[in-house]
Amino acid sequence: MPVILFLIDTSASMNQRSHLGTTYLDIAKGAVETFLKLRSRDPASRGDRYMLVSFEDASVGIKAGWKDSHATLMTELRTLQAVGLTTFGQSLRIAFDLLNLNRLVSGIDNYGQGRNPFFLEPAVIVAITDGSKLTSTSGVQDELHLPLTTPLPGSELTKEPFRWDQRLFSLVLRIPGYASLEPELLGGVPPDASPITPMCEVTGGRSYSVFSQRMLNQCLESLVQKIHSGVVINFEKTGPDPPEDVSMEVKSGPQPWHSCHKLIYVRPNPKTGVPVGHWPIPESFWPDQNSPTLPPRMAHPQVRFCCAEAEPMVVDKVPFDKYELEPSPLTQYILEKKSPLTCWQVFVSNSAKYGDLGQPFGYLKASTALNCVNLFVMPYNYPVVLPLLDDLIKVHKFKPTVKWRQSFENYLKTMPPYYITAKVEADRVCSLVGKKAGLEGGGIKLRCRGSALSMAHRKDFTQLLQSIMGDGPALPLESNPKEFSGFQLTVLNKALKPQGLRNPYDVPRVHLLDQLSRMRRNLLNACVCVLRGQDQDQLHSVPIAQMGNYQDFLKQCPAPLREVDPDQPKRLHTFGNPFKLDKKAMMVDEADEFVTGTQGKGKRPGEPTTPTGGSAPKRRRCMSPLLRPGRAYTPPNNKQALDSPQGVSLEVDEEEAQQENGQPGEQEPEEHELVTLRYPSPNQLKQRRKDEGQELNTELRALITKEIRKPGRRYERIFCLLKQIQGSLETRLIFLQNVIKEAASKLMTTLQRKVDR
């Protein structure tokens, strides 16, 4: 989670105007807004935290801190005013202290236990100033000085006010007050010559000298690209230079690659988003267990590399950490050698008990594709311990011999003690767990079950289930009564003594009915596998935090039974959301169709319009007599349909009626069409009756299935619906068989739930 802190110069000199007509303070505000827009394009910016500090006093200089929202930052940014002095040093110290507030609480600095690159809180300070003289109440200063006093405890453990994952970048506004007639030079942005530049370089950042708005936008895009998760390390050469090749130019004297102050990228885990590592960078001192204090260390570790070529070592099942180096003269020199099969060992001075240089803890190596240089962090003095571990794995098969143990103990004596602190703590905790005292009279012994089997294990019960669901695996007829021998249930109240029976006089009067209900259920419903004395309501009592966790509940549920009618649409479970519906299966309401159905469809110029602005829409009729309130279903009579002068009234809707009466602007139907509508043939009547009967049976099946699945034993509604089945005798028998199967499925589900309980 990167932290981006904007340090805005609010001195009086920021009121000067550029040739654009805006003040430097307005340009700084616009630069912050542009930076936020550019940063928001990166998906990784969701975890960013933004802060704002001005050049005011310490009490009011922090405009947006750890607990302030983004809206607060933008509000405070717009209300900044350029009044006061250029107290850059004091404001920068306030910014560093603000960033370091959370470090001691989280413990990511890990003092005295090595430097873990994967314990970091990357922060970038973007300072926007005009680069004028540094002024304070004591006068004008030529150099940037940070106050030495700080209210933060533990700051004395680090010599500098910043940390190795905090970098300072400054945008020094040099936009002139008049437009230059000379064309602007394209290319890179040069560093500024103000006292701020050395401070930026010390932290691993840099300064930009901005002369135009285009150059400012270019700097902002560069800053957005520099927001990386990583730490800054000082790499320094030790020993002689490597033998130069004939193709490479031989140079004498100090070279740029001899000393580099660059970043190593610490990539977060793509699954968790948090960096993961195994080995630290050693401390620059051998820790003394008897010393009451720790010596202060520098913010950036001094890592020395030896140019003698060595062979990279990696052992299976032994972890290592790999970090990519930021491009620098050192990486360029290593890549130009084009030797990806060799490496340079790295050291930390005074990290060993004896010797100034210490033992190697890793190496620098070019990638196989020769596109980057990586820092491999291994166990301390890895050339000694890795062969030992390789022999333990491949030769001894994790069964060390006496000689191997002696060699490994000699290695441990040369390793800093903070490498094995976690191992010692883990062994101590494990030993305490093994020696934990047992319960003394504070538990209830679990009595073993007798040889009597429960209702769920009876043979006739198994046969009953098999008769309903068909052939299936039989339930086990034996159980192991000695599986939980010696097991005790812990009682929180130590004063409570276990008792087999409960005194009836201890039951409150208001709970007598509930107690009788539980006793009756335990006596009569012996097949229900629930705890004795447990309320039925308590089975459904779930903490609020677990109410939404229905995935685990679905995994424990038995496989659902098959549908009675596979042609019906699949029912969706509404666990956790009773309003969850299938939008594809939703019916269209007549009122909605009337409003949005066919308004203005098919209109021609010159046709008359209705008062609503469109032709009368078509309306659908519900053909199901079950859904008509107050109407009973009566089958159609062929004789009545043929004798009726109006024709068949069951299928003639409002649109057909409009065709009979005639409408303005519509052509009346021909005579044979009216005859067809008014006097259908017997075959048409038979087909219509058949379709209507199928539609009615489908609705009846849905209603009967719904009634069967309801809890309780109310069957009057089911028999009333069964009397309305339409069709032949064979059709009714098939319908009745499907209903019986649905009822058997419900019974099977109920019995299975009782067995599971």
C-alpha cells in the first residue's frame, strides 16, 4: 500500500505569477490534481494513501494525515494560501515524522533482527516549491537542515530521519513571468541546482527543474512511473576490479558502477497482494545479548559486492529471495559482461563475529535473458550451509549422522543469533503445548454408548428407506463405542459439578411448558438425532457474523433430489436472499405491456392518432381459469359454441371484436375471414380444447407441487386441485403418478433430514 505525501510550499514567494497568468501556488494545486488523475489509471492505485503537508507550523502544517479521507485532502488543497516563510527543512521533518508514526507500531523496521525487504511501507514525498532561498525565523539559510529533535520514540535507532522505503522527489518551479521567444528544447528534465537536490539524492529520489507547463506534465508522468514497491540499498565495490575483456574499454580510477544508490524492487504476491520473503539482509554489527541498547544503524544498508566470479548455488526445498535491481551503472556494467552463469557475492561489513567483511549472504547475477540484474538473498554464509542441506536431503534422507550434526553445529556458531530467533520461539511454544496439564475435576466424562442401536441404525429403518429410494448402500449396523473413551467436556464454571439428572424443582415456572415439550420430544421422537434438552429454535440460532456464510452450509447439505418434471425450468435456491428471482422466467405484466407494448409501432403519416399519442395496444388475456378471481372452470360445450350467433367466445379476444365492429382507418375483413372466425370447424375446436387442457394441467401441476412442498398435513387443497385435471383417463393417470412421485420425494427428504440430525 504505497503512501504518497504532497509537500506544498506555502511561502509568500509562491504568489508570483508565471507567463500563463497563474500563480505558482495555483500551478502546484493543478499539479497535484493531475498527478492523482494519472495515478488513478493504474489498477494498483486502489490501495494508495494520500497525505498533505504545507509549510506552516507543526500544529497546522498537517492538512491530511493517516485518518483523513481523499475528500478532506482535496478540500484542504483548494484552501491553501501562500503566506509565511520557506521553512523547507522543518516541514520536511514533519513529513518524515508523519510517515514514521505507524512504523514502530507495526514493527516493520525490525531493529536488531536483520533488515527484511519484504517488511516495507513504501512512501513517496512529492515536494512542489519555487526553489527560492530557505528562510526561517533565524534568518536565511544556504543549506537545507532538518531539526534533530523529534517527539517520536525509537527514532534514535536510525541515524537519518527517513527510512529505506521512503524517497523524496521535488518539483522546482522555474516558469518565467514572460513567454520566451526561443523554442523550447525537447528531451529530459535536468535536476535543479537548489539545496533541495542533495536531500532528494540521499533518499534515492531526484529533483526536477520545471521551466514550462509541458515540462511539468512530463515530470508528473515520470513520477507516476516511479511509484514502486521497493527499498533503497547502497551497493559498493570491495576488492579488485574484474579482469577486463579485450572488447571492453579499460578505465582507471573510480567508476560510476563502483558505488550505486539504487532501489531493489520488492514485488507483492499476486494472490495476496503482500510481499513474501524468507531471509533478511544482515545487520552491520554482531548483536550482544547483554547490551541494554542497540547501536543506531543507517537508513540504507551498505551492501558490498566482490567482483570475483563465483558459481550461483540453489538447493531444492531450500527457499531463497530474488529482487530485481533498478537500472543503474552497476546493472549496465554487469549486463555488458554477458555472463549469466556467474555471480558476484555480496557482504555486509561487521556482520560476522570475526572478520571485517563478514560472510556472504547472497549474490548479484544477471538474468538468463540478459535484460536485468537480480539480487539473490540466501541464508547467511550460504556456501557452507547449502552443501550441508543438500547432503541432508539427498544423501542422508533427512536422517543426519553424528558427523553431519557436528558440522551443522559449527556452522550455527558463525551465524548471527537473530537468524534462529523464530526457530527457538517455535520450539518453546511446541514444548509448552506438549507439557500442558490436564483438566483436574473441571470436565464431564463422556460415557460410552451401549450396544443398543439408535433408530437410524435399525434394519427395518434401512429397508424402509430402500423401499422409497430404490436399491442403495445399507447403513452400518455396528458402531465403535470405544472411539471417544476418556474424552471430557470442558466446563467453564469450575464450581459446577457434573450431575446425571436434573432436579425438577430447579426448573423455573415460566420454563415448565418448554421443558415438558422437550421431554415429550425426547421420549416419543427417539429417531431425531439432536442433543437432548436442546430447543428446536436453537438449531437455527446462528451468530450474525455467520449468517451470510451459506457456502459452507451448501457444501454440507446432501445432494438434491431430481426434479419431478425435468421439462420445468430449474428452480433457483434463495438461501440468504428470499427476493432472488430468475429474470428470464419472469412473466410480463399486462399493465407493463399496455404501457410499453406497441405505442407508436407501425404508424404511417396521416393516420389518425388516439389521445394518448398512439394506436390502441393489444392486450393479452389470461386463459387460465384458476387465475381468474371468483370464477370456476367450466369446459366448453361444442353445441353452445356452434349455436351461438357470436361464435366461440373462448378464443375471440378484444382485437377480433374490434375487427368485427370496424375501426376508423382500418380495412374491414373479408366475408370468408368472418366466417372462419365466427364458425370454426370441429377439428379446430378439438385442438383448442386439447391445448387449453394441457395449459390447465401445467398450471395445476405447479400449484399441486407447491402445496406438497409446504410444511404440515393439509391435503384438502391438493384434492380440490386434483379434481380439475383435464384430458383422457391415461392422461389423468400419468398426472397422478407424477404427483405421487413428488410426494414420495418430499417424504424421502424429510426422513433424510431427520437421520442427519
